[in-house]
Amino acid sequence: MKRKLKRKIVKDIILFLFLTAGLLIVVMPMVYMVSTSLKPNGALYEFPPRFFPRLKEVTVENYQYIIGEGKFYINFVNSIVVSITTVAAAALIAAAFGFCIARFNFLGKNLLFVFIMLTMIIPGMTLIVPQYELAVWLKAIGKLTGLIPFYIAWVIPYSTFMIKGFVETVPRELDEAVYIDGGSVFTVFFRIILPLTKPGIASVSIFNFLTAWEEFPWANTVINDNAKRTLPIAIAGFFGQHQFTQWGFVFALSVLSLIPILMVFIFCQKFFVAGLTTGSVKG
């Protein structure tokens, strides 16, 4: 018994050290980002470099510039509008697609689902040229409308695939009860499917929000107006500015850009966890 207890203690210690090391690897870049954002730009190039600033060097001038002189609140608003619109539209469209595929039999159903799955394996960079031509035809260059429809199209395949699995966990008897009471397909969708698949839709929406919030290549290609820039483009604008990169501004804006993401995870955590547990068991 003593040997087994010792082995268990050793295993627990090793596991604890392993998890601690993993936590440090994940957290330290964020800690460095925050500490660097509190340094004056001149202190960033000192040698030897310091991970944490001296107490007398701590300053909020980088944040003052970002919030005040930089007027990057415009970029925040643009990112929020793009992300929320993408999430809302994608959730409704993907839920409708998932409902139709999971509940109805129609000609070409399997082919449609396979097509949706195939679109998930196409690298996004290969679509930039045809998407740009489409954006030109839609006269969406330099506008937020050049981002939102394309972001929605990107996330719908994955969202449909995930939500379909959640719809299949809802008993069909509930649908039949609504039809017997004289309800329509829309009644089933809005009164039964959407409420019962809320955890799944919420968990998918978190990933969709991150996709729209963090996307850079397409936004950098389409948006050429400073007033229409999203946060990733605004952050990239500091690189090479004034003959050297102003890392204090870069990290300060990066820290501020994390606030909406943290809020989404905090307020949607229960839906996210529920979505994972619900989708893990079928039937």
C-alpha cells in the first residue's frame, strides 16, 4: 500500500509540474505583452532586455495614445460591428441549414452535405483572387460590406456541420407534437430547435466571433480606408512606422483588443461548456 501511495504521489507531482510548465508556456507571452505595453518605447530596446519594467518605468502613455490621440476606438467599433453581424447572421443561416439537413429528406441532401464538408478543406488563401473579383463586382472594396458577407460564407460550413449534430439530439417527437397542434415548420424551428440547440449555437458562435475578430489577410486586401479598418489592420499599421516599430503601441492595442474576447468567453462560458458536453453524446 505504501509503494502504491508513493507512486501515486510521484505521478501527481510529475503531472502537476507538467501542467504548470504548460500553463507557463501559454501564459508567459500574454504576461510579456502586458508588461511591454506598460514600458516607454525607449525602454524596449535596452540591453540586456528586461521581462518586467522597473517600477519607475511603468507608464500608461501607450494606452493614452491608443485611446486618445490614435482614435483607435473607430477600429474597435468596426471590428465589433463586423464580428457581431457575422455571428448573428451565420448562427441563423447555419441553424436553418442544419435543421433542414437533419430533419428533412430531399433530393440531393447527401450531395449537399458532402459539398458543405468539402468547402471546409479549401485553403482560404486560394480564394482571395476570386473573392476579390466578386467584391469588385459587388462594389464592396473599401467598405465593411466587403468583409461581412465573406466572413459569413467562411464560417457557415463548419457551423452547419456542428449545429446539425445538435439538432439530431433533439427528439423528433417534439416536432411531431407541434405539427399535431397545427404548428408549422417555422414554429418548430423557432420554438423547438433554436431554444434546445442554444448551447451548440453559442459554442459555435464563439469560434465564429474569433474568426471575424482576428482575421487579417482578407481585411488587409479589401479595406484601404483608415476609417474602415478593423483592429488587426490597425495593429499592423504600427510596424515600420516612423522608421521603427512602436512596440509599446502595438502591445497596448493588442491588450485592448483582447478585452472583447475575454468578455465573450466569460459571459458565454456556460453555453460553451454545455455545448461541448451535449454534443459529445448523441441519442
